Amino acid sequence: MAKKNHDLTEGEWAIVRAVWASEPCAAGDIQERLDDERGWSYSTVKTMMDRMVGKGLLTTERIRNLILYRSAITRAEAQGREVMRAVKRAFNGAMTPMMQFMLDSGELSPEQLGEIEALIKNKKKENKVN
């Protein structure tokens, strides 16, 4: 079994999102789904998907002449890995400066700030119970 490497390229993100939306699926289905957005040929999509199998991001199942693909990672796994990779690269792995940057950026709406506050309060309560 291939070691799971969750560091997805931009193209792999497009493919895995399409797979999550319609798995199990064939490479042709994914090519059609991404045609307007990416304009990739079938062979490009098939090659990328086969490489993603090698990376442990997708799995395959053969039914006669048809190869069906499924995701081998969850959204949470992929998203978590992506966020941690960005934090490591941009903030040397430090969460507090990353959060300070997000707060200072002016990109968060009052609703989003409220949601973040609620998440922090809930996490503090959880930690007191445990």
C-alpha cells in the first residue's frame, strides 16, 4: 500500500473534490465535471488520477473494463494537512501568530468572529470536562 501523502497540488484538489462529489466514478466522469473549469483532456485527468492512486489519495476498483475511483482520504484529513502545511511554511508552525494575522487582516466578518469565539468557548469547556 502506498504511503498516504496528503499534500495535494491545486490540480489534485480539483480532482479530489470532484471525486468526493460523485464517488465511485470513472476518470471520464471527472474529466467531464472539470471540463468547463479546467479544460483538461481525458488523458490528463486519467494520468493525474493514476498518480493520485500511487500517492494514496485515491483507490481503484476494476469492474470488467471499467475502473472506478474512490477517495482514500476524507475532506477533514486533506483540509487539516493543507492548513498545517500553510501554518508551518508561513508561521514556522506557530498558531498564535497565524490567528493574530487572521484577526488583523480585516477579512473576518462579525459573524465569522462570533463563530470563532463560540468554537473557542466550546473547546475550553471540552478541555475542562476531559
